[in-house]
Amino acid sequence: MTWTLARRTERMNPSAIREILKLAERPGVLSLAGGLPSPDGFPVEALREATARVLRDTPREALQYAASEGYGPLREWVAARLGNDGIVVEPGQVLVTTGSQQGLDLVGKLLIDAGSAVAVETPTYLGALQAFAPCEPAFAALASDDEGPKPEALAGAAGARFAYLLPNFQNPTGRVISEARREALVAAAQAAALPLVEDNPYGELWFDAPPPAPLAARWPQGTIYLGSFSKILAPGLRLGYVVAPPALYPKLLQVKQAADLHTPGFNQRIVHEVVRDGLLDRHVPTVRARHTAQRDAMAAALREHLPAGTEWQPPRGGMFFWLRLPPGLDATALLPRAIAAGVAYVPGAPFHAGQADARTLRLSFVTLTPTQLHTAIATLGRVVHEALAEQVGSALSLRRAA
């Protein structure tokens, strides 16, 4: 029997990160690859108690089919929480999703036609590229710098269906868009009539100071906003949400209904039990403190072990360092040697929608202890130094041969 695959499957590729994680599972490999929160930060006891209360008080409702929009009290909580960030939103604009990754999938189905333009940062979140790709967009890479996309790049993207932006501690670069740049980006988007899709899974994970107000607070009618409980509670719950302008919400809800009817109501009720008494205000600061210590440990190890010519900046939040290796090195080509030596990372090339920078790579610092981070970076530094020495040796051999 021969099956005929849909044309859209040609745009689907395996996740580079997931494939590397398989290699990183080898004994003795310290993984800096996965963007996974540390299980040490999961509020297990609070979730256990919340589960017991839900099964005690509302078992029939929790285990039954539920509303496609999501659990009402949780949607009200999300709307109130976003109000603290300056986003004026009604609960009726909140759609609870099965992880924010599903939110990206729904947005793609809602807004992208084959061949339509979608503007993305350089680099951008790999999972978003994967979510949008089956809809067959024409990706337009926005020129970016250390503060994110340049406003003039958005002006040049007029006519795109939307610009996908991650203002807070971006995956993969860890960069945060400043207050002034946010104002300029929104002004440029408004002038170009370019809608925005703002993805914010890491905004609560700041180290020294919270990030500026969201883009959605500045242009609510022109912005779709995505949030997640994965990084602040537990990813296994698979809970995220999309906040859409009222004009888009009915069709977005229809796309959700077609996808999976509704996000598990049992999980939603558990999360609402956990968050309604203010747990996040007590729990998230402990996660920030742990991440800050890990960030500092990796920064110190990078200063000690990486060769001159390696470029990086300590992130002010989130989970990632973004490195650019010295000239002449290729992070993808170097990965097998790194894994053989005992350390794994994610090459930067898959995060680019346009021309990839082969010298870039992403390091996650939140799943290893400071001691393990030092060991992993020392190993990576040794691999990079060896590759540079070989590069110099090859250059000398060529000169002698000439």
C-alpha cells in the first residue's frame, strides 16, 4: 500500500533539539541542550494537595468534557494577572490551550495562507517555525541586534500576516527588548498595519528587574498575546493561553474546537487551585533565585574556559546563553565532538528562518548544578580550543605547501 502524504508534510522537519536530546541521554553526557525547567523547581506538594481537593470537591466536573474556551475561573485569573502587567483584557478574550505551543499552532491556522508572509526575528524560536511551517508561509527574517528586531525592519514587513516577537528573555538568545525599542516597534507596526503575535513564556523569570510592559499593553487591538504555565509551574501540565482581540476570538475558538475540543479540564482546575491563593508570588521568586545562581555559574565558567573571540552576553532572565564561536568554527560540525567529550548543546542554525549563522549555539543553564555547569563549560572550552588549534595547524600546513 502506498500512502500519499499531504504537501504540507514537506515543510515538516524533526526538532533539532529533540534529536540532540536523544544523543544527550548517553551516560556521562552533561546536557546544556534542552530548554527544560529544572524538576527541582516543580511545586510538587502544592500540586498534590490541589489534585486531592479537585477530586474531593468537583470530581464529576473535573473528569467530564469541558468548555472549549477553558475553565472560567482560570480565565478570570489570567485576565486579572495580565491586568497587573498593563494588558487590559476581559476573561472572554482568554483561550486556554494545551501548552502555548498549541497556541502557536492555532494562530498559524487562523492567520496563515500558503505563500503569505510571516515576519520573524533573527534568530527566533524553533518551535514557532515548526508550528507555522505546515501552513506554508513565506518567512521574512527581520534584521535584529542585541535589543531584538529593528523598527525599520518591521516597517519593511508591511503586508505580512503578522510579526512574531518574543520580547522577554528570548529563546534562543536570552535578549530582552528595551522600553524604548518596544515603543518604536509598536509605532512601526501600527504605521505598517502589521499585526503582532507576542509570545511570553519567560517573562516571570527575570533576575534583577522585571521586563518592560508587554507589547499587548501598548497595542491591544493589534496584538495576539501568548502565555504559559510550563516554565513557572510544570510543563507536564501542558497549560498555556492565548489572548486575542475580540474580532479574532470567535474564529480562534473554532480552530481550537477542531483541534482537540478543549484543554484537559482536570489540569485546568488543578492549576487554578494552585494559583488562586497566591502560590506563584511565593514560588516563582525561589525559581528566580536558583536560576540566577546557575546563570552566574555559567557566566564565570564561560569567562574562564572559552577562548578569545567567543561572543556572549549574560542574560537578564530566562534560561539561555547565546554564544558565537570564533571565526572559522561551525557549531553544527563541532557538536559530535562535544558529545563524544561529554557535553551537549544546540547549534544555532535551526533557529534562523533566513541565512543561518553557523558559528552560533544555544546553552541552557537551568537543569544542572553550578558544579556541573563548570564541568560542562570546561569540557566545551576544551573542544573549542582543540578545534581552533587544528584550524591554525591546517592554515600553517597550507602555507608550507604553497
